[in-house]
Amino acid sequence: MPEADYLRLTAQRLQAAIGGAPLQRADLRWPNIAGHNLLGRSLINTYSYGKHLFLQFDDSRSLHVHLRMEGLFRIARTGTPQARGAGHNVRAVLGTAKWTAIGSELGMLDLLDTQDEKRILQKLGPEILAPDFITNGALVAAAKLDGYKDWPICAALLEQQIVAGIGTIWMAESLWALKIHPWAKVGDIPAAQRLELLQTAHKLLVRCVEIAGLHGLGRVTRKVHGQHKRFCVRCGVSQIAVSALSGPKNSPDQGAFDRVVFWCPVCQGGY
């Protein structure tokens, strides 16, 4: 599932491509909003909050998008074959005179009054990429963690009501960075280290957005996630393991879409 970094980059690309110009094409292929018309409207702001994407238009309406597992937006020059937006998996086509954004495999689309965005956001924890996360958001999220002391820390970091935007990639990278056993109970981790963990996740995601914005996500280095059976770059002793979120001895069932945890059994072997 795309995480906060991918959503932030998507928001930036959409705003750069179709922001500020009237829509000449607005095809929303979602049952409850298919009849709504955005033709002639201009996109004035696009932003992400955790795993949610909001496209704000000049008529005080917002398109709320959740990518779920495989959703994405492609940008194509208007008038080219790539901008046709054909295919059963296309859910949104938004085009200006110059560029067209095609949303495929989107998990959710909704059109709402911009002022109602706060109803969605108030259910979520602090946004991991917020500029004030280090000084403010991390403290709020750390306080929320106190209510999940019996949870394994790997699961707690994925709970969007605690902190919005962390997924399996940056959960694993953050825990590895601080040598924390992924299944340590939240309550067994010192409060100062829990705060440091949240701040570390923020720093890693910010760095990812910076690198990917310049060179693409393919240039972002991951130390542990996706490195199954490779030797840990820190200890050099253990091969990276992959387990299910439910426990270190459980193998993930990808057919059942189990959440996975990549970790080093030596660096993070216990707590």
C-alpha cells in the first residue's frame, strides 16, 4: 500500500501538471459521484495527509482519493494516445489543455465540500510528513501510543489513528534504524525511545521525498524492507528475515494480503 512519501510525491506531480488551468475533461468513474461535473473548474491546491489525497477546486469542492493497494496517477500530454484514459481499471481522468491525469486502480473516490475535509482528518493521527512533526506531531503521536501498550510496536506504527502515513516499508526501516525488535510491546519500550522512533520515521520519509523528487523512487535506498535473505548491511552476520505482522515465527500469507515485517534477527533479535 502506498505510504506518505508516495502520496506526497503524487500530490506534487498532480498540482504541477494540471493545477491552475480549467479542466477540459473531468471523467469520474465512481458510482456515487459519476454524475458530478468538474468541467471548467480549476485545481487550486493538492495535498496529502498520511495515505489520503485531496484535490481542492475553485468551487470549494474537493476530490478525496485513497489509493489503497495499487492505485496510481499517470500524467500524459493531452491529445496523445496515452491520455485517452481507456481501460476498465481507470477511475478518474482529469485533463487541462496541456496535461491529463489518469487515475487507475484507485481504492476510493469521493467529492465533498472542502470545508468537510476536517471530518476525515480528525479521525487520523498527526501527519508523519508535517513540517512541525518533530516538535509537535511526534509528541501527540507518542501520547496516543500510551493507549496501545499491549500492541506490538510494528502493528502500532501502522495504526493510522496514532500516526498517519507510515506503512510496512517505513515501519520496518524505522525499527531497524533503532535496533528495536518489531514485536516488542509498546509498553516495554521506554517513552523516550518511542518518541525517537516516531521522529526517525519522519526523518526517513522526508529524506525519501527529497531524493525521489529529484531522482525518482528507484534511487531511494532501503536497508531492510525488501532485502529478504540478503545479509544485514549493519551487522553483516544475519540474513534479513520476513515475517507476518502477527509474529516473528509466522510466515506471511501473500494470498491473504498479510502485512509483512522485514527485520534483522541479530540487530533486532529481542527486547
